[in-house]
Amino acid sequence: MTENNHEKTLQEINTFFNHIYILTIERATERHAAITKELAGLNFSCFYGFDKQQLSIKELESNNIYDATKAIQNNRYNKPMKLGEIACSMGHKAIYEDIVKNNYTKALILEDDVILNTSEPFHFSTIVQQLPSDWDIVYFDYHKNETSSFIKELKKIIYHIQKSLGLLKWSHTLINNLYAKPFSKNLKISGYHDFASAYGITNAAAKKIITLQTPISYPADHVLPIAITNNMLKGYITIPKVFTQLSQFNKETIGSYVES
């Protein structure tokens, strides 16, 4: 991507969204400087979430902010959420509440380790023009279940059997929607994907996720695909990815401070 295309992409992102958030924490000062330089030209505001070093799971449970029992029920492997996951989910939820409070129609949420994808050519305006009018979530970065295959379809059959035998918590609807499906040239209907590092969300979707996360019982990057694959929200992934994470290129680089 040339410098001019880089600037044009950021301008198009500014135009498309009512507000752009970068979720971070106050102690991540080095990351603030880096992302301000990396995304210079993007009209974002830093949204300071919750630092796990200042939180206590016991207090969060007693204040009905986090529900460990429900989190275990929701987890595929019957595990409670880690403190960093809770803090991250609290930050994303606080952004959803801010979106609703300010009546933003559509907002972009970025975590503090993202960079613009410069390895593949794309035109942002062309991609978002392909979104249907009733979209809820659009992933600009994602991981896993991006394509299907014969082997993966066989796995779905096994998952359905496991579900019928009471050995799997996923719903049959989720299993049917596990993998991304074709939609348009630059979009796929999203499946069950990891990452909540870069995504667009509508006001209506923010309200639904707030309800699902009251109290907190899902990691931030699991509540989105849970809602999407169970047909509560309409989600899409972009082809190619618009953003990626710095840590994906440099394994020595720490990921987002949101969970650290």
C-alpha cells in the first residue's frame, strides 16, 4: 500500500464511522505513542478501559460485574474467565455503553496493538459499500474458521452428534454457522472467529451485547461470535483484512495491553 493509499484509507474510515475508539489502559504509555504515530490521520479517541492490576475477581463478583458461575456455564471447557479477560470484556462493554449514550449509529473499535494492513491491496470504501443495510458487526481483523473444507464439514457432523449426546455446549445453530460463508467479493458472512482487535459495530448491536454481558460472562472475542453464529446479530468479515496486529508480525512484541 502506497503512502497516498494509506492516507486515503484512513480518510475513508473517518468518513464511514461516527466515532472511532482505541481501547487501551492508562499505563500503556509507550503503546499510546506508537499507535498515535502508526494511525496518524485517523480521527480516533483513546478509551481507557480497566487495568487488571487494579481489579479483584472477588470484588467484581460481589458487585455483580462478573458472574463466574455463568462464565463457566458459557465456556466450552467449563473454565472461569481469567482476570485479564474480564478486564478486556469490561472495556469493550464500556465502549458499547458509550456508543449507546452518544447515539452513534456505527462505531469502529480498535485495540491498542493494531496496525493498518499494508501487505494486501484493498479499497476500504469498496469493501463497506458491499455491506447490507442491516449489518451489525464487521470484522476488520479475525482468526480461525475463515474457510470451510470437506474435513471441516465432517467435524461439524461430529459436533452435531456431540451436541445431541449432551457432550458439547454449542447450539446446533452455532455449529451450522461455525465457518465463514461466501457473501460478496470482499465480504464473507462471519463464522466463529477469534479476535476483537478491530471491528465495526452498530448502535443496535451494542445494545444487544450489553445485555449479553450483564453481568460479564464471556471474553470480548467470544461474545461477538456467540451472538453472530446463534443468529442474534448479522456479522461479516472483510477480504482482505483491513487491520492486523503488530504482534502477528513481531513475535517479540507484546499484544494489546488491554488484557495484560
